Amino acid sequence: RNKVGGEIDVSDLPEVHATGAGLKALCCCMAADGIEDLRRSCGGHGFLMSSGIAPLEADFKGPNTTAEGDFVLLSLQTARFLMKSLQA
């Protein structure tokens, strides 16, 4: 923590937020793609609940790739920060 005049310096928070949102979006998307590749490589057995892949896919994947926010929303937050940084 860097205290300046009794106040906490929060100037790095936008960059930290954009970095976290971008990494979460990337990691969740890569994990969802990996689960899909794993299921496809097993053929019809990838759909069996006993394979362990179907429950993993049901728990992880869904309409939204991430739990706390849609992949698109997280990507847009990162893109917004990058555009602001480019304009500054």
C-alpha cells in the first residue's frame, strides 16, 4: 500500500481490474474449449456420465462460460481499458 497524504493510492486499480478480467475470460474460455476437445476425443463415450467428462462439462460449461460474468462482458471490460489507455 502506498499512502500519499493519508490516502491510499488507487491509481493502479483500473489496470488490475482489466488484467484480472482479461485473464479470467481467457482462462475460462481455454478451459471450456479443452473440456469440449476432451469430450470429442472420447467419441460417444464422452457423453457417458461414468466417463467423468459429462459431469465436468455440465458443471463448468453453460450458457455463460464464467460464473461471475459472461465471457463477452469480461472481454469488453478489458477492451475498454485498452482503448482508454491507447487514447491517453
